[in-house]
Amino acid sequence: MARLKEVYEKEIIPSMMKKFGYKNSMMVPRVEKVCLNMGVGSAKNDPKSLESAKKSLALISGQQPVVTRAKRSIAGFNLREDTPIGCKVTMRGYRMYEFLDRLFNLAIPRIKDFQGISLDQFDNRGNFTLGLTEQLVFPEISYDEVGVIHGLSVAIVTTAVNDEEARELLTSLGLPFKNRI
């Protein structure tokens, strides 16, 4: 079993039941899935950049990414419909907990001048989205092997009904938020 899932089952569920007054453990919010998305705007001109992004995302997530394509043509961006523009991965279960463990304990502390994650990135429904400016913060990615540095969007989808419950869940799991004064 993943280390983070054990922490969730043994420590977080009882503490959240006590704090929020849940009647049973099934009412406690949990992380449902984690979606990683890499937009590659240069893919329309340089197909190798998309392959580089796919390789990086596969190393980070441990599963094969899906190529995302443009839904419609946009003349201002010189973009045609059905052109590859990025890649994405959705993780659930064991891989999701392993990824969150690596994100919270290895990748986020490697961000240069890190002051904590803003609390403004919740969507009022208990979901959280984090943007990383480069994929090099993950230990699986070597600087020498990466041709182009891409940004990465990490969406953590929870079953929480509001931001307060989701914030408590993610803080308990180890996500380092900024302290508000």
C-alpha cells in the first residue's frame, strides 16, 4: 500500500471525523484523481517538442500520456482544428498516491525561492489546481535529457463539498500552503 494512503486511512480519517463531526468514515473527503496537463504550443511547428513532453510526462506519472488536440481553428494563433497541442494523464489509485507523495515531499521543496502554495487556487467545489513552471523539479527528469522546458498543470480532484474541507485534507496529506497573516 502507498505510504500516503496509509497516513490517510490511519490518521487523517479519524482527525477529520472529529473536526468536522462526520458520522462515518465514508463521509470524510478523499482524493479522487490527479490530472496532469502539459500544453505544448510549439508542437504545431516542432513535432519533437510534443514527443519530449510526452516522454517527460510518462516519466513523471508512470503511465502513457494521451495527446490533446485543438477543438477548433483559431487564426490568431495559427492553429488548425485537430492539431496536436499538448498531452495529459489522469491518475487514480496507487499511482495517484505515489505521485502525490513525490510531489509534496520531493518536487515542491525543489522549487527555487519557494514560499508556500497560495490558498487562492481552489475552485469553491473542493478541487485544487497547481501550476508548475518547469518539469525539472521532479527527480525523474534529468536536465541533460530535456530538450525544451515545459510547464505543468496539476489538478487534484477531491470529494470535498467546499474549500475548507479540501484545504484540511490536502494540508493533512502534506501540501505546504502559505500561512496567511
